[in-house]
Amino acid sequence: MFEPTPEKLLPDLSPREELVLLARTLWREGYNDHLAGHITCNLGDGTLLCNPWLVLWCELRPHQLIRIDLAGNVVEGDWPAPPGIPLHLALHEARPDTTWAMHNHPLYGTVLADMGVVPPPMDQSSALGGGQLVHVDEYEGGVNSMEAARSAVAKMGEADLALLAGHGVFVLGSTARAIHQRAVALEQRCQRAWHVLAAGGELESPVASWWMDRIARSDGNGFHGFWEAMARQELNADPGLLD
């Protein structure tokens, strides 16, 4: 009997390799607003691994990643930090137990954020990943401002996902797997909601409440095989990606 252990589904990856694969897989899922977007991994030593400014997520490679301190200074790497990195600095400052964080401007998530709509999952796929989703409804400027970034993080409370009005989405998790699952499901959730509204329907989920309650408690790490399959797609498309 086949046992789907992680090592059979995907080679063992370093945080640096995971971050690159996360960026590339999410680009395919609609997290592709040109140069926008940042992913951080808290290394637990007072520094964060981060994608650099000026490099698209679809072209990112491990050697291009930077390491920054909690003030946003680049301590390792040849590229600058993204201008919007204060959002992550504020997040890791307020919630030091959060390991991974991702911000970008996917189409449907951004539109629903701008509309002020927090959609329920309309189907099982868009519920996956779990976590609490909230709407942050006061735009106080770009998150290149530490003041605006701290305000946005404070308004998130203890939520795991946020729709940022006038801006985009913010997704938190304990692993790259969790971020990937939650980010994919969030954009599906917002897309389905948009289509239901456009068809004249109402946002009343047909999914059983007991199932949604169970999924909501997920930490995003339970669906073994999903993240691995999407990561393999990137490695198959670019076999030398991690060299």
C-alpha cells in the first residue's frame, strides 16, 4: 500500500527553497500583481527570510532571496527589501509566534476587500486551510508606512487571513504548506462569491455548518499532497530551479 509520506511527494526543502516555490505556485494562482507582494519566513533568530524588491514572483530563485532584521535592514543578500515590508515587520512584531506571512493583490480577494464583503465558503474547496478571515476596512495609506502597517495588523486581531480594503490580502500560517493552502482557498472563496453575486444569487453557503466548523479549526497543514503537487509542477517546469 502506498503511504504518501512527504519525502515521497517532494524532496526535503530548506525554508529558502520553500519560499521560492511558494512564490511561484501562488503566482499561478493569481497572486501576480507585477512587482507587488511579499512573503516572509521568521527564522527565529531575529531575522526574516524575504523575497526582494524588483524580482517577479514567477522568476524568483533561491539565491535572490534576502534576509532582513526586524527593523527591515538587509543583513544578507544583494537586492533591496520590498517597500511594503513594514506590514510584515509590524506583524512579526505583534505576533512573534507567526512563522510565515504572505501579502499580495489577487484579483478577487482585492475586489471583495474593496466591496467590504467577507464571503462564506460557497463550496468545500474554498473552505480548505481553515483559519479566521476578517475585513480591515480603514485604508490609512500604503504599508510602506510603519504607522499604517501597525494599524492594519492591530485591526486584524488574532485572525489568520485578512481582506485589506483598498489594498489586497494578508495570509498567515505556520508553514509554507499552510500559506499555500489558505491563499489558494481564499482566492477561490472570493472568486466563487463574486460569481454567485454576479449571477444574482445570495451569499448563503450550501456547505453543512458542522463541516465548515471543522475545517475552520484547521491549521492549514492537513491536506498532504496539495502543496507538494503544485510545488512539483514548478520543479517540472524548471528542473534547475533549486540548483
